Amino acid sequence: MKPYKRSERVREEIRRIIAETIAFEAKDPRLRRITILRVEMSEDLRYARIYYTSYEDIEGLSGMLQKAKGFLRTSLARKLRMKFTPDLSFHEVKNVDVGTDGWVPESE
């Protein structure tokens, strides 16, 4: 038996693919200034909440990510090879002082 649930393995793979796609394939260079912190998946693996931060104040960043959502989802579908590609939603995290073990996103 594998030591992790499938959703945990999938969420880490999604985090890696999204981060690499933004870093190397995104056309807007401002998107390269964000860091993907965490991905949370629904139990049925159809929805992914992607938490990100930017260490620079970039105006309209959430709008840029919404515009790039289709591109990122297509890239994810090609690289992940799952029956269903999860629907992506992006959530900015302003306070990243908490470590990844006990990390909780601030309320929206």
C-alpha cells in the first residue's frame, strides 16, 4: 500500500506543474514573480484551490491568473493525464510567516 492518499500525490504534482508552467511557459513576465505555496484538492479530484503569493505588489495579479487559467488548465491536462482535469481557483495569501506543516491560509 502506498504511504499517501492519491489526492495528496495529485495535489503535489499539480503544484509542481503549475509552478513550472508559470515559470517557463507563461507569456506575461509578471506572472513569473509569483510563488505557488499550496494546492488543496477536493476528495473527488475535480477542484483544485491554488494558493499563491507575490513578494512584489503587482497590480491586477488575480485578473492575470484568471486570464491564464485556461492555458494553465490545458497545460495541466497534457502533463497530468487524469480522466478529469480539475477546475482551478486561485487564492492570494498575503501572510506567509507560518511554516508549511501548520500552514493555514488567511480567511478571505
